[in-house]
Amino acid sequence: MKRVITYGTFDLLHYGHINLLRRAKELGDYLIVGLSTDEFNTIKHKEAYHSYMNRKLILEAIRYVDKVIPENDWNQKIADVKDNKIDVFVMGEDWKGHFDFLKDYCEVIYLPRTSGVSTTKIKNDLHSV
Ligand code: C2G
């Protein structure tokens, strides 16, 4: 049972998120998502449209996602990898290099982002209609 983890805010869920989650799941058998809490989003200088509970509800409905845990701070990843017996850590390549410290604990893979879509773009495009 190969266990994969990824992290994110996953607000205003779109096909870029789904492409990431699908590819992450394909790297193993069980996918955990560390979902940024509303408090952590403030630390990330991000404001999500949907609350943590609603973003969690939406993620749990995705066939590729097996478990959602809260992401409260930048410093929990090593513990998460250990506690959840993670084999592979995956993030979009906009994070390339940022999490290489995890290579001591698991495989670290950065995947190409899906171009042409982002939560910010959705918000901006909607403002201009
Ligand atoms: N993503 C993607 N293609 C897009 C948009 C997002 O592949 N067009 C990926 C991102 O690279 C990330 C994941 O989808 O791996 C979730 O994106 P966000 O919710 O924007 O994640 P972020 O706010 O970058 O949070 O500790 C890590 C942070 O919590 C990551």
C-alpha cells in the first residue's frame, strides 16, 4: 500500500486541482490531502471563498482523495509524513525545491501545473463579467 500526500487550499475547485489530485493518486494507492485551514490561509496571505469545512466536504467527494487532514502551519509536514507512513510527497511544480527537506523521509515529486486555470484567474474573470 503506497501512501501519497499533497497539500493545498483547493478553493473554488477546478480542473487544475483535479489533474493534480488524479496524478498524485496514480503515484500510489492511497492519497491524503493536507488541506489548508482558514487560519493557515491567513498565514499564506490567501483568503479562500469557501470555509475549511466546505473545502474539506468537496475534497472528500473526489474519487482520488482517500483522507483529508488539516494543514495548520508550515512545520507539520515531516510529522505528517511520519505519522501517516507516507511514501510519496507530491506538489505542483510552482513549489519546486521548497519541500526538498522531505527527501530524507519520503520520495518528493513536483508535477507540472495545469496551464490556463487558477482560483485567482476565476475570481478575476468573474469580476470582469
Ligand atoms: N495546481 C495545479 N495547476 C493549477 C492550479 C493548482 O497543478 N492550475 C496545483 C498546485 O500546484 C498545488 C495544488 O494544485 O499543488 C493546490 O493548489 P493551491 O490550492 O493553490 O495550493 P497552495 O495554495 O499553493 O498551497 O503547504 C503547501 C501549500 O498549502 C500549497
